[in-house]
Amino acid sequence: MVHVESEAYRPRFAAGGCADCRDCLEFCPGAAVNGDLATGALPKSTEADHEFGPTLEIHEGWASDPEVRYRGSSGGVLSALSLFCLEQAGFAGVVHAGMDPSTPWLNANHVSRRRPEVLARAGSRYSPSAPCAALGEISSDAGVHVFVGKPCDAAAVSALVRRDPVLRAKLGLVLTFFCAGTPSTRGTLDLLEHLGVPRAGVKEVHYRGGGWPGNFRVVTDDEAHAKELSYRESWGRLAAGRRPLRCSLCPDGLGRVADIASGDAWQHFKDDGDPGRSLILVRTEKGRAILAAAVRAGYVTINGAEADDVLRAQPNLLDRRRLLFGRMAAFRLLGAPVPTYTGFSLFRSWVRSGPRQQLRSVGGTVRRILRRRWYRRRLPTEVEPEAERS
């Protein structure tokens, strides 16, 4: 995988070595995602099951420890669960991404083994990451690990462990967060320029955290004068045209292929100083057991929630997903490759979006495909010129 500043991480195919091999396609979420990998083919008895996938339990919650809750982007639930696994459940480490100390606007992969390391890497990172690349670091470790990543990362891991029994034995829990797409590194660099901060003086870049939702914050050599932007303004600038194509074709912003998914409970947000709260979607029996134990041990506090809370909290994610079937139909119409998705009820959701939205979505997608020449198929050994320079 190579970093492309204007996009994200992209695969570089080995000339000669990739001509006939197709192994990576078995678990690459850019090629296919099976929505039933984590949960199995559970029956979809409600519209909510079709919209964001089957769940065993739905809660609203937050980290019981005030420090963890404050550092997290929306209550610190995933950080609290990671700490419980390390400190109480005998896990050996947490595989996740966090700020790269040497280049703070980039991410690096980490295997955190102690509380200070988990807390230092808490909070959202709205820039490209590839935490699956850290899985090799745990292959010789004793004990099991937590994996925390984007929904696409979780889907890749869930597929990979089915063909790798060694890795399957090393991963005891897969956690993911709600995701609206990953802005490119160029988006962060534009924010630095907007704030008038030269790269050379940057010590830390934080996208959220320190309250709910938290500000975009840049710490420089002059730590007393950190530069900040509100969450609303910073995310608006980051998301405007900065997300890669695969994010626009994502069926799984609410983390269906994981043991537990969590994200902002926006239906309760009032900008009134609330330290943060998340929705918690429990997908598997393993996730249910871990969450219950973490609640008993005082790491996580939960309240009851319903499917309607998820629908009210994340309307933008759900609206984007409802238009996906039409977008993919436009790609197929023009002969462009698209991922294969199984078990996501995409047509059923698309029908609910209404004729006007359907027409606008398909027409807009056709225009973008033609303008950007996405209809051109590339050979497996071809690489984007910018990626070659990375």
C-alpha cells in the first residue's frame, strides 16, 4: 500500500508477480464486502435491519472514566472497551491507528499495550489510515488482541481471518466506528494552510476530542497558542471533495462487519457541554459478552436505545447509503468496475429514496464517471503516476 496525498492509501501491484495471483481480492474491501461475515445471515425482520444491518443489542453509552470520555470523540466507548480488554480480560494489545509523531498530519499504525498508549491514540483521525498493515506485528505475539479500524478495515479483517487460522487465534475482538468517508491528506494540509500554520512547526494535529464533538486543533512549537477550528467548519472543509471514490461507494458506514460498532449519538447533541455519548451496535455474541463484562467492571456506562435512535442520529450516512444502488448502476451502465456487496439490501433502500433523488443520483454519477474517466479499466500491473512517485 502506498500513500497518495490527494487520495488515500492505494495498492501498488508488483509487476510480474501480480499477473495471475488473485489472493488479495478474497479479503480486499475495495473488491467485495460480505455484510454477513460477522453476524451470519441473520433474518432481517425490520426496516432497520435492512438499513444498518442486524444487531443483537442497541445501546447509548460512554466511557465511565471521565478522562477517557473527555479524550474520545463521542464518549470514548471504543477506547474504554479497549482498556477493559487490556486491563481486565487478558488481551495482549490493541491494533489501531493514531497520530504519527514524526509527521502529525499523517497516521501511523500502533499496537498499544498500556493505558497511556491507548489514551494517546483516542479520538477520531480524519485522514487516511491502513491499520490492517499492522497485523503482521502481532503474528508472533502471545495472547489475543483487539482490532480497531474503519468499517472497511473491519470487513477486511473479518474476511482475512477466515483463511488465516493463525491470525484468527490472535484477534479476540473487532471494533469499528461510524464512518462517513476518509478525507485525503490534502484536506488536512489545506486546513493547516487556512490556519496559517507552516508544516515545519506542527507538533500535534487533533481532529476531535477534548469534549463533544471537540475542535480541530493544531499544536505548534508555541504550545500556548494552539490554533483551532470548530468541528462543523473543519469537517465541512475536509469532506468537501476530499474523499476517495471507494468512500462514495460504501454500503457500510455504520459498521456492520464487526463485533461492535459505535459512533455519535447526534440525536441528543445540543452543544451544551455534554462530554459525549455514542450509540453502540452489538453485532455478535462475542461483542455482547465483552460489552456486558465491561459494564459490570465499570468501564462503560450504557442506557437503553432503539433502532429509531440510530435512524435519527445518523440521517446523512443513511441517506448516502440509500442512493448507492443507483450510483453503482450508473457505473455498470458505463462499463466501469464496482465492488461486489452481499447482504446489504441496497435495492430495497434505494427504492425508499424516491424518484427525484434516484434520478439526480444516477445522473450526477454518470456525469462524474465521464468527466473523470472512471470507465477506463486498468491492467493489474498499472499504477497511478502519483502513486509511483509516493
